[in-house]
Amino acid sequence: MRWELDWIANRARLSPDSIAVVDGETGSRFTFEEINKRAENIAYYFKTIGIKKGDRIALLSPNDVSYFDLLFACGKIGAIFVPLNWRLSSEEINYILSDSAPLIVAISSKFEGLLKNNGIWKIIKNDSEEYQQITNTSCHYIELEELIDEDDPLAIIYTGGTTGKPKGVVLSHQSIMWNGLNTIVSWNLSAEDVTLTYMPMFHTGGLNALSIPILMMGGKVVIANSFEPNRAIQIINQEGCTVVLLVPTMYHMMVNTPSFKNVSFPTMHTFLSGGAPCPLEIYQAFEEKGLSFKEGYGLTEAGPNNFFIDPKISRFRRGSVGKAMFYNDVKIITSEGKEAKTGEVGELLIRGKHVFHHYWKNPGATKEALREGWLYTGDLARCDEEGYHYIVGRKKEMIITGGENVYPLEVEQCISKHPAINEVAVIGVPHQKWGEMVIAVVSLKSNLKVTKAELTAYCRTKIGKYKVPKEFIFVEELPKTHVGKIDKSLLQKAYKDLVG
């Protein structure tokens, strides 16, 4: 193996006694030397049972130190780590297993019922005595039959599959390492940084956004499950967290918790939001407390980190994800394929060594996404006169009504400012006259009421008439995806036959 690719061993050499990982649920703490030794022991075990370069190792588990165990162990012998989304149905999980064909599936006992073991793969419970024995049994020299190169796959992370079967995003050693290096340099991370990972680690946000970069730099990662705002606040202060990534729904819960108004965060320098555009009221809640808050942008196929904005600037450019990071490039193109002008909306393109390698067993989708060195993200963005970028929404979510383009985020930002609104999602549904009709699905804050007519009148004072939803649908709670985003695909299915 090329020495620079086994960076966890190099970090263990430099910072052996520093705490690398803390289990926020049990309080267990692991030094860098212990994390590296666990990975070496597991890698040696894999070799003894015949795992070779290119073989897949899957994991079905809540956030746990075993994510790092298996990722780093795979890295040492050239195997490929496949984290599985435990929030999927048994049928969906077994489709991914069939597609990726792992030789070993590590699984938490609580998820055994989701697995249909047909004898193809070996099962190891990551909460069993057997697993603990493997991690603690000192290994011998790991002999590699083949050289591991930076272009070799290290992980396959499956995307949501809202438009069909999920696609396996193949991340090479290069992809993951350069996302880490790029984030460290661009975001000025240091060995003093501490993060709290509530984002699911089967998702690129939980694994690669902050966890891997901070470990690479020698900082500390606290892992936790089942987000509860008061407990999250407690862990942030108890562990001295400095930078935290949460999704907007988590921040929404946090800022509406009574304790948020009185608590201080003395060690925090940056609260970061990702996964979906963030309502402006969350910016305001942090600003009122004098706390730095900013948005990020990412996708499984690129890093996920791509932009940086100084929190001091983000308060004056709410909604901006900033400028391209140090080691990647971005551009925006129009539907005609020309580079967009300042302020013009177009598709966001990204290039850099952090971009994914290919889709697993899907050359057609790979060819569509990667063209002439650029990743076509499918996301719409614009750039202002000073080079700051703003994500407008998904290309597929843009609504065309009566020949006019409507970007759901703009309408959502407008509606979310109404004092009675808790959450909102704007979607387009088929309409004979307009092509698509703009509708808003909203939930209200407890004990507050508002009518459709009142919301319509409110919107007409803020945005153009053609952008104002023709229908407002009131629900108790909006559906969420496995990473806490509002599930617009589910809403599309539920209201696709709505007649305006």
C-alpha cells in the first residue's frame, strides 16, 4: 500500500495518545493508537479468512466506532467498505446487498430482522464478543498481494434512489483523502477541533463531511444517535465541541427548545448546516445569540465538501454557501450549455480530486454524471458579483408554471417567515392549464393558526403572483428522509393528482 494512503496509521504515529473518537452514548473513548490498532487487527482477520483486494465489506449499524474500524481496515488491505442505510426497508437493504455482493456483513443485533441471509455472506455482529475479540487480538504483519493505488475504490455509498433503484457511489482512496485535505486547508481545521456527529454515518455527511477531516487533522470526533436537542446541547458543551454539522430539521428542533435561549456555547466557533437549504429564521436565532452559523453544500458524488464561507461574512450573505474550496473548481452553466452570467441561474458543475470515481456497475449513469472532467450535479445555483454562490434547488424540482420558472426554495423562504409556520415544502404538480401548479405543504407552530387566504395574501406582498402557491395543504408534520430532509418525492406522489 502506498504509505500516504494509510493516513490513519500516520496520524497514530504522530498523535498516539490523543483522543480520536468518543462514543456519546456509552462514554467510551479511543485514542488514535487504539483506533489504528483496531483497524489493523480487523484487517489481519479479514486476510486470514480470504478477503482480497476489491472484496466488499458491508455494515448495518447505528453510529458506532465500527464505522471507523471497518473503513480503515478496508483501506489497509484494498477491500471496499459498504455502509448500509438501516432506515430503508428490508427489501431495499437486500437489493443493495445483492448489488454490491459483500463477502462479510457486519451488523448490529437490533437490525438482524432486516437481513435476508442466503448464505452468500458471512455475518459478524459488531456488538458481539466475537467482534470485540477480533478488534483486540494483536495482528501479525499484513502481507498484500497487490499494490493499493489512489484510484482504487475504498467505499461505496448508496444514494437515496428517489428516481429508481439506489446507485452505488464509488469513492476511491483519492476521493476521500482529498476531501479531507481540501476541508482541512479551506476551513482552517486544527488538532484542537472537536465535532459531534449525529448525521448517520452510512451517509457521506456523517462519515466524510467533518468526521474524516477532523480525524485526519488529529482532532476529536464524538459520535451519537437519535438526535434529541437538549442532549445534543449537553454533549456539545460537555465535550468542548468547536464545529458541528446538523441538518436544518435538527437546528429547527434545537432553536425551538426552551434551553437554547439560555445556554451558551463557549467552545463553539462554527455551527454548520447541510443536507438542504436552511430557513432564514435559523440564521436569525443563532445571530441573536452572537453565534457563528453558516450553510454548506455537498453531495455524495463530490466529497461532500465543496465550498467555504467565513461565518463573519455569512451573516451578511444569508443563504450563500460561499466560494469554491482550495483544491476544487466550480462553474454554473445554462440550459444551452453556456457559462452563466453573474446572478443567472444554471446547473452547478464541480471538478477536483475529491469527486467520485464511478457508479457501481452503472456505466450509463457514470457517463451522464461525469463529462469532460466535470461532475454535473443536477443542482441549480447562481453566483453574485463577488463570487459567492447560492444553491437555488434541484434541477428536477424547478417548477415551470405558465412558462415561468419557479424555484421552490425562494417560495419556501418567503412562507417560512410567516410567524405561524413551523415547516414548509413547495412542490409542483401537473396542471392542464399551467403545465404545473405551485402548491405548498405546511405545518403550523403549536397553538397558532392561519388560513389559506391569509397565506395567499401574505405571499402576494413578498413575491411575484405566478410564484404564489395556488394551494396550501396543512399537515401536522412533514415527512422526512433518512437524513432529516423533507421528503419531497413522497409529497409529489401524495399530491400528484391534486386538481387546481
